[in-house]
Amino acid sequence: MIKTTRLRHANRFRQIIHALVRNGFGFFVQKIGLMEEVKGPRKWWSKENKHVRTSEERIRHLLEELGPTFVKLGQIASTRNDVFPPRLIAELEKLQDHVSPFSYEEVEDVFYAEMEQSIDEYFASFDKEALASASIGQVHKAVTHDGREVAVKVQRPGIERTIEVDLDILYDLAHLAERQIDGASRYRLTKLVKEFTKMIRRELDYTIEGRNTDRIRQQTADNPNVYIPEIDWTCTTKKVLTMELIDGKNINQIDTSTMTKDRTEHIAETIAQTLTRQIFVDGFYHADPHPGNVFILEDDSIAFLDFGMIGRLTPELRNHLATFVMGIVKQDTDDIVKAVSRIGKVPMDIDRESMRKDIDEFQDLYFSVPLHEIEFGRVVNDLLGLVGSYNIEIPQDVTLVAKSLVTAESLISDLDPDISIIEVVKPLGNELKREHFSAQYLKRKIKTYSMEYVDIFSELPDTLKKAANVIDRGRLRHDVRMPEAEMISNRFARIGNQLTLSILLLAISLILGALILGITLGDPEAAGWLRLPVLEGAFVLFALLFGWLMISVLRTRKK
């Protein structure tokens, strides 16, 4: 595979290898067996940049030299506190795009290729100078023929091809590193490259960003303090995105010293409540809320922009994350360990007692100061880093939560140093826990479990039949005689029937529990069910099935 990549992308492959050696990573190139790609005297390539001292600084310098794909990779890697060491994370957070705007002629070419119309035909006016420029695209101000001011984002020409080539090479280098270098596999490099590939391909498709924007706009529709720009879908494609132009200033452009304390407190609280609610209640959140993406409007409402990077949390993951966060707030190690075990992929040989002790020590270190002085985002980030040191695989969307909290906290602390994210998060965590025990949530879980049980019931006879066939074909002939196979097969069948009955009893127990809970909570819908003798009938059915199960177990023991 690596040879194929080297042939397809020979020039770019050689550029990357030379950049690695030039920045002092010749040992890496040698370890993965690619030193033959280095042309010229070795001493030319072994000189390190004298102004870049630490290995972490050299990694950052290397990524910036290699361009947009690698800068994006570093920025996403900076969210993985569970994988990479803190010093490297701190350096990756400094990564910046060093790109110049592309020409207006290229903007015209991309626009025409996407829209099959010229810019002049589509807009009454279009500023040739970009408002902002980044590695993937740039934004221009325009006015439509009906007088609306819009922002038009146009993708950089050829960037998709450049990124795809780099992704090919990155995957092969990660695969080589895991295969050739001892200890490299613990960083799960190929898996990280796959995650990165998925994320950057989403950013390359502007229609995805448009749909993300629409969804966040819908989520915040009832909040008068938050504004999300409207997407113009008549002029939005994979490489062109047109949206309402925001008339305001981003946080970086605001001199907060000229604002009253009441104003800054209001703005900081709005930002904190909006972002934390997106995470813990909606489960669909802005994963890159840096100051350039947050605008203050004339009425002090907040506009959020750039939804290319979005995090998603399932209801179950949100519930586990709430347990994790409330465990931190209450300094409850048991809750933290329980939540981590459900959030991440835990290795079989993990030393739980050692992890528990480390979490206790972590809390003693961080919570020796008043709650309002704690940088909550940093606590979550560092705690995920701690559990990551035990080789627990944390989902990307959860590490993005930590990164978003850190960014948001930095943003709002400049506006109001006294605000505490913990005080904002605490009621949301309690709200989620109440939702977890609501009648509606229990009904949804019972419905889910019921569908799973139907699948189990429908598949169980075939599964047992296959197991019996394996035995009948003599697969166990070295351990048992064939006359015994029939007896074992029959016993498997009886055990399967008992298992099926046990699962059915569990399902009935869950339904009874939900009905009793409905009575206790006074749920009108649950009470409506109980006008019929459902509860009494369910108890009778439960007793009959339980009796049948016990008789079946006793018969099995006799045989």
C-alpha cells in the first residue's frame, strides 16, 4: 500500500519526508524505513531550526510548514488530551494558518463552476477583497438583487485534491509507524487519521455546514439573546456557501473596557448558557467557539458563526457525560469512574484501583480552591487526559466537549472574570438526571428494549439450531461421544427456552416498574392506562410465567 502511495504522489511524498528530516525527525523517517527518499547529502537535511528548541515546537513548525491539511490535523489532535501529552497539546493549540487570499479571478472560476452563473449575474455587487481568508476558503461581502447583504464563502481552488493526497500519505505513514515503532500503537494513529479524515471531509462540503447552521438556528429559535444567520440555499453548494451578513463585531474587535459591568456580565452569561445547553441538553453543539466566531450585535445579543466543526452526543452519551460532570462537581470518584466506564472503551486489564486513586489525587489538587475560581473546562480536559493514560478510548465527540468548554471559558472570562461555568453547568446536569428518571424517558427505553427483545426472540431459535448442528456434525468429537451429542443438544435447547422466558420476565418487570412509576409521579398518560385492569393482569401473568420458569429449572436439574 505504501509503495502505491509513493508512486501516485511521489513529489508530495518526498516533500513530506524532507520536511520531517529538516525539522529534526530523521530518526522517525529512519525507523519507518524511508531514508532512501532523502536526496542529497544527509547533513543538509539533519540541520534543525536553531530557533525551535523543543520537540513539541518542532512538531508545530513542521505542521505549519506542510500546509492546511497538517495544520487542521494538529488543531484536531489538540482536542485529544486522552491520547497526547499536555506539553504537545499546549503547543498544537498555537497552530495558525499561514495562507494568502486567492485571487478574485479564481473566486469567479469556482463560483461559475458551482452555480453555472457568473457573480455579476447573481449579485448586484460583490466585494473583490476578501473579508476573511483561511486554509480551506475565504469570505466576501455581497449584495443580492433584492437588496439583502450576504456573506459568500468560496472554497480555495484545488484544496480538496491537495487534502485528499495528504490524507492518503498520512494514513500510510501512520500505518507504518504503528507497525515499525515500538509503543506507537498506543497512540492509535491510524484510527485518529480516520477520524480526522471524516471531520475534514465534512468541512470541505459547505452544504453540511449549511445544514448544521439551520439546525443550531432551530435549537436557539426561542432565545431572544442568540442569533444564528440564515442560509441562502439558492446560492449554496458543496464549494459555495451564502448566508446573511452579520452586522456586528466579533469578540476580538470589542474593547470591553468601555462597556459597563452589567453589559459584559449579560454577554458572558448568554455565551456560557447557550454553549453549555447545546452540549448537555441538545447534544448538537458548536465545537469551535473561538472569539472570531462569536459576534456581539447592537442590542447585545450574540451571533454565532462557522458551524463547520460540530459535535454530536446521543441521549445515552449525554446522560453518561452528565454523570461524569456532576461527579466532578460533587467530587464523587465513584460517579466519575462509572461514567468513564460507560463513555469510553475500557481495556480488560485496566487497573481500576490505581485509576480511582489517581482521580482522588487529581480532585485533591484541583478542588483545593473555591468552585468559582476553578477553570472547569480545563478540569474536564485534564481529567480526560488522565483516564486516557489508562488506554481508555474516549469518543471524539466527548473530547470535543472538553475543548469547547476550554475555549468558551477563555472567551467569557475576558468578559466577566467572576463567572463560573460550573454554576452554569450544574442546573443542566440536574435537569438531565431528572429527564433520565422521567416517565417519558422510561417509556422510550422500554420501547427500545422491547424491540431488542423481539430481535433476540426471533434470532434465538436459529442460533440454538446452528449450535446444535455444530454438535451434530461432530465438531466436538475429540471431547464427547456422538451419543452424548444429542443429550447436550437437548440441554442447550432447554437452557435456551429458560433464557427466553427469563428475558420475557425482565421485560414484564420493566413495564410494571414504569406503570408503578407513572402512578407515583402522577403522569396523566400512565394513569389513563390504569383505568383498565392492566396492572392486575400483568401481575397474574408475571406470577404464572415465574412459576413455569421455576418448574422448568427443577426439571432440568433432575435430568
